[in-house]
Amino acid sequence: MGVALAIIGWGIFIIAFEVTTGPLWLSVLFLAGAGAADMVSMILRGLVVQLITPDEFRGRISAVNAMFVIGGPMLGQFESGLVAGLMTPEISVVSGGLACIFATLAIAAFVPGLLKVKVR
């Protein structure tokens, strides 16, 4: 549940960064919030991989995790560039944040067991 909340938080902070027309410090605060949410998500995902995966599968699972950690941002960068080229950079930022939130909610709806993972 914590991973999903952190990812949704990242999306919210990114959208808030884009729609903010106030002072610079507020925009920086939203970007810092997005970075913090990303860090929390990364730490929690790492804990799940290291503490729940059986020893004999840990290397394979870590490799699959690395593929998603490396490939996910590249897919996001592709989406951002494509939308910014077709529309505007502003729409690109908001659509990226919304896509992140909706994808997380869709995965949670289709695989509800992921929200019940507990690390002990």
C-alpha cells in the first residue's frame, strides 16, 4: 500500500508543480515533494524485493526489478517528449502525472494482492 501511495503522491506533486503560478519557492517545494515520494517508493520497493523474495530467486527478481527501474523512466521520457511535441510542455507534465496516477490505480484494481504485501 505504501508503494502505491508514494507513486500516487509523486503524480500529485508533479501536477501541482505544473499548475502552480505562485512564487518560485512553492514550485521548488512541489518538486522536492515529488523527489521525496519517489525516494520513498524506491526504498519500499527495494525492501520488498530483498525481504520477501526467497534466496534462490533474489538475483532473478532483482534483475527484473532493475529492468523496470531503468525502462520505466525511459517510457515516461518518451511519453513526455511525444506529448510536448504534439501539444505543449505544460500538457505533457500534467498528462504524465495523470498517467502515473491512473496506471497505479489500474494496477491496484487488477492486482489487489499487491496492496496487501507486508514486510516483516
